[in-house]
Amino acid sequence: MLSYNDIVMASNPLVMGVLNTTPDSFFDGGRYCEKNAVLQRAKQIIEEGADIIDIGGYSSRPNAEHISVEEEKKRLAPNIELLLKNFPDITISVDTFRAEIADFLAENYNIAIINDISGGELDEKMFETAARLDICYILMHMRGTPKTMQQLNIYNNVTEEVLNYLRERIETLNAMGVKKIIIDPGFGFAKDTEQNYELLKNLRQFAALNYPILAGLSRKSMLYKTLGNTPADCLNATTAANTMALMNGAKILRVHDVKEAKETITIFQKYQGL
């Protein structure tokens, strides 16, 4: 299992493979709701070379329906247990904004990372929970909730405002003793297509925060809306966007397609080494 120091000191960019156990995620919803499918997907992610598996039980797509804590726990706990039984050395990130879920899974299973899409805004106990658990915490920018976020994308300067938001939240986390932080500008979350591309173009500015940068661009609407196609048709576009992210300082790529992301990193590093 990777430690936070391993992530910070890694000589190569890392790949986080997505494993959604939800019936309604925007790209792969409903594919991995049964144990057999979860196991096969995890096996694929690992064999293709992912460094981290990010497992989620609450869909964060636009207009996603709210589910209970009990339902989210039911989707996550048995599947994490299954993963650890079959792949005991994997590094698991849990995609949740709920402190109760983070606390339960960290106490009962060997998870390494909490991936909070809300930046601690949707659960006031999340920051103190991250501090008490002393766990790696992904701090992402979003406004509102998955159900309301697309109506909250008004900015004077999206890069400056997202950067300032993350800086302020980092200061709060640091004051509470949380130092193991990864930052995510939140592509697609309360941003329109043009704002997403502006963030991608300016991603290197986020290095000023002095924490690893995660880019979650895989098959997102900024790609398929630009091309006029669908998430299923956006693998090439994802590779292009991931290349831009790497060139602008991304340390971690969060993706649905691990093999292609690993190949992107290999070509990028060859280019960088010339």
C-alpha cells in the first residue's frame, strides 16, 4: 500500500483507477454492482498498472440522486472487504464526502485515502475526522451538491477563485493537523466547458499550493460536449486531456481507462527526458 510520502516522492505520475459501485454514474453506472463484476474490474485495474483504486458508492454525476448513509455503506463495505481479501496489497481510495463513511471504513478496513468531492463542505465533521484518522485526504473544489452544482458556475476568474478556495481550505486543514493533502480543482464540478478548459490550461498555477495535483478528466462532459459525442466515445479525448494535465503538473490521473493512462505517462516521460 502506498503511503502519502510514496505519493509525494514518486518519480512517475500515478494512475488512480475508478471503480464505481453505483447504478447511476455517468459513464459506468450499473456495471459493477455485483461482487463478481467488482472483482473482475479490480483485477483489470490492477493488471493494467494502476497505483490506486478509487471506489465510490455515491454517484457524483450532475443531478445525481441523494442516497442514505446506510445505502452508501452497503455499497462500499462488502466490496472493499472483497478487494482486500483478493488483493491485500492494493492502495484503496474511498470516494465519499461523509465523515461517518470515512470513519467506518478507515477503522474497519485498510484504506489509504479519502477522496472528498465537497472539500469538507457537505459534512462539517469531515476535516476533524481526517485529522483524527491521520489519513491522506483529497481536497476537491465544488459548489453545492451533485444535484445543484451545474447552476453554480458563475465566476469572475475561475482559476483565481478555485485556487483561493483551495488555499483557504488547506489553511483550515493544516490548522487542524491535516498535512497529507492532495488537491483536485474539480473538473466538471460547478464549471462549464470553457471554465474547465481554462482550469486545465492554468493547472500549473496550482503547484503554488505545494501539494500533489490530481486531475480527473476521464470521459467528462468538457470532452464529449466539445466533440459532440458521448462519454463512451471519449477515450482519445481523455488521452489528449490527460497529456495536457501532465504537461501542466498533474501528479495523479484519475481514470476509467488505466492501460491508456499508463501509456500516456510513458510517452510523456519519454518526451520529458529528451
